[in-house]
Amino acid sequence: MPTSLRLPDKDRKDILEDLAHKLAEQVQHDAKDSIGALMKLVDLGNAVADLGRAKDAVQYYNQALEGFEKILGNDLHPIPDVFMNLATVYYEQREYENAVQYHRRSLTGYAKASDQV
């Protein structure tokens, strides 16, 4: 049975900081309206959220949402995933009203996406 490797918190933080830095550099060089750049913004939001930088995570998620909505409309994947990420960040910050709002938006988005299949 495989065992999981658990990194010490300092090593994990260093790896996440390095990842966030590299993603931020890549986002600056990518076309702002490309799906790839927007996905990197989501990944960057995830990395900084894991580092406890909720305000930065919300900023990156919102930038990604704006781009996705511009390119894809407001009800296609991966938009509901970003809503769920925002809900999680707000929940961890004890901003429960915002968390519930984004959970609802994600559920609505997932329902619309499944209707399109």
C-alpha cells in the first residue's frame, strides 16, 4: 500500500511560493484573453490561497472569472469551479454570506453546464 509523502510546512510553503512566483511570471507573458492564461490565474489563486493570502486569491479568481465570462459566457465550465474556489476562500475567512453566495452560483453553473450536455 503506497504511503503519501508529507512535506514539512516550511518546505511546502517554499514550494508554493516558488510556484506562485512562476505562475505570476507566466501570466504576465501570456495573452490576457487566452484560456491558458486564465487557467494559470486560477492556479495562481489556488497557490496563494494555500499560502493563506486570501485577498490575493480572491483577486486572481475574479480576474479569471472576468476573462472566462468574456470568452465563454457566464455558465460554462470552468466558471463554476472558480465560484467554488471563491466560496472556499470566503468560508475559510469566515465570510459566510459571501461563501454561500458563491456556492450557490457554482451550483447554478454546474446545473446549467449539465443541461448543455
